Amino acid sequence: MSQEEKKVSLKESQPEKKSKKIYYVIGAMAMVILVLAYFVFRGPAGPQVPPKIKQMQETVQQIQKLEAGIQEKQNEVFTILSEYKNKTGQDLPEINIMNLSPEQKKVLEDKIKNEKDVSIKSLLQDILDKNEDIQSLNARLQELEAMLPKPHVVEKGENHYQIAMNYLLNEKGIDKTRAMELVERTALFEPIIPGFKVWNFYAEDEYGTFITQGTAPISPNQIQRKIKKELVDAKDKAIAAQEQLQSDITEMEARRNELISQLDLLNQEKQNMLTRMSDLHSQNREMQTALNSVYFAMDLRKSLTRKGIIRGGFLRSTKLQKVDFSMFDHSLDLRSEAKITAAAADFQLNRIKHVTIYPSYFKPKKDYQVEFSEDNQNVTITLLDTERFKSEKIAIVLE
């Protein structure tokens, strides 16, 4: 091939190459568009809900709407009743406004017929109309509930997880491990309150559960909104606290920079603070000891009487007197010890025959126990109810 022919061939091949590249690019773009279209029109991937559970879910959602409608109508009735009382100064007769019996409905219709005030008559008619709406909604609610398995009505102290596991284990006989797997991948609602209805469904090895208001005074959605508001409020408080903290930190840093120039004074203040803390710690220990100790004066009856700690007489019972705290010169920390001992020799007695504790509302064998040695030379008093004796002042009479 001549040189001229080769040049012509090369010139012709360049456009062909460019055309092929364009075709490749267009083809690739078309493929990408087809793939994207497939995923868009196919819809989101994920496990398919069994038709039976899906149907039950849709029924429960209808029940939720009906319950919300009933609650709304009931709130409207309460508003009307309040307006009626404001206008008339009276309550309506004791009838079930939310579910009028035929007789009660007749009473209300007669009241409407005989009412002269047009505005009050309108209020009464509104009550009657809304009662019919509530009864209609209740009837439809009962029809839907009859189409579903019996729900579990929540009682105090129950939670959704417990109810779900009980349903799968005890009602459906599911293995515990499998039941836990089913519950784990199910959205549970917390908190639940007494009166809520928990609807449980199990079909084709799939579990579903839903919550409706039932007889509870508040709906699940209202609880969720309340919790959300509490979270938002908590977040706002946390942000405010953070901002306040930052402000405090800035102020403290300024104060610290000021105190750096007065280091000696700061150190002295620190030492003073440590000393005060030590004193407070000691005072706290003393206070704890005082709160957990019993204070007592132990002696012969005549000695305690002479000191004025106890007083009694003919036809008068012996009582503990209000005397200076310092006269109760013994104490016992009841956190570590509950026994008081005495020896006859210490009180110039041949032997100890009897022990009495005043005030007399402390009863032997109930609040305290007295044990004598075999020779009655020693006695041990065990305080049984230590809580009763804490911080008390008592007189122990030895005879």
C-alpha cells in the first residue's frame, strides 16, 4: 500500500473510532437508567408482611381512628356540659351522657322540647347528636374488634415485651428462642398504661403487635407526643444548662486569673477551707453518732431520784424527768453495740435482783432483754429494738 493510501486510511479511521466511543457512552448511560428505573419502580426492598397480619394491621389502624374519633366527640360533649352549667348554673340529671339508654334519651328529648331558651336548647340538642355519633362509632368499633382475636387489656405493672412473650410462649406455644427473635425484630410500644389494648397476631411464622387506646384516659399517640415534648424540654434545659455552665466557666476563668496574682491568699483560703471541711466531717461523725446512740444514766433508784432524773411516790407511777442532757453521762452507739452491762460491786450491791428502764413505755422482752449471771453479780441489758432507742435518753434503775 502506498504512503498516500495509508494516509487516507488513517484519516477515515479516526471518525469511526469517535463514533464507536459515542455509542459505548450512550449504551452505558442507557443501562444505568434502566437499572435506576428498575429500583425506583420496584419499590423499597425488605421483608414482605404476611397478608393476614397486614389485614389485621389495617383493621387495628381503623380501630385507632375510631377511638380517636370517640375521644374527640367525648371531649366536645364535656365542653358542651361545661357551657351548659355556666349558662344555667346546674348540672344535667345523673345520666350516662356518653351512652344514653332509650329511657335517658327520651328524658333528654323531653327536656329539649320543654326548654324555652334557644341557646340552651341548642346545647342539649348538640349533646344528643354527639351521643348518637359516639354510639355509631362504638358500634363500628365493636364490629371491627369482633373481626380480630381477643386483645390483651393492659393492667398495672405490665410492659409490651412481657405481654408479647407471654402471647407467643403460652398462647401460640412458640419456642422461647424463636419467640425472642420474633419480638426482637418487632416495634414495641413503651410506656403502656392500664386500659390500653394490645393486639397480638401470629401467622406464617411472623409476629405482629399493635396498641390501641381501649379504656385508657389517654391515647398512645398522646403519650408519644407527651414523651417527645418531655425530651424536647429536657434537651432545651440541657442546652440552657450548657450555656449557663459555659458562662460560669468564663466567669470562673476570669476569677481564676484574678486570683493568680493573690496566690498566697488563695493558699491560705484553701488551708482554711480544708480545716473547715475537716471540722464539718468531724461534726458530721459526731452528729451521726448522736443520732444513732442511746444516752443513759444508770444507778440505784434512790440515787437517780436524788439527782431528780426520775420521780415517783405513793400512788404515783415513776417517770423520767426533764433534766439537763449532761446528767445522762453514758452513751452507746447502737450501730455497733446493743448491750449494756453492769456489775453489782460497782454500785455497792451484794447482787443485782432487778432492772427497770424509764420511760416506762420501753417494755421488757419487747424492747429490751435483761439477763443476770448465775450469782446475780452481773447483768446484761440487750436493746432489742435499737431503732426505738436511737437518740433517746433513758434511766436504768438497778435494785
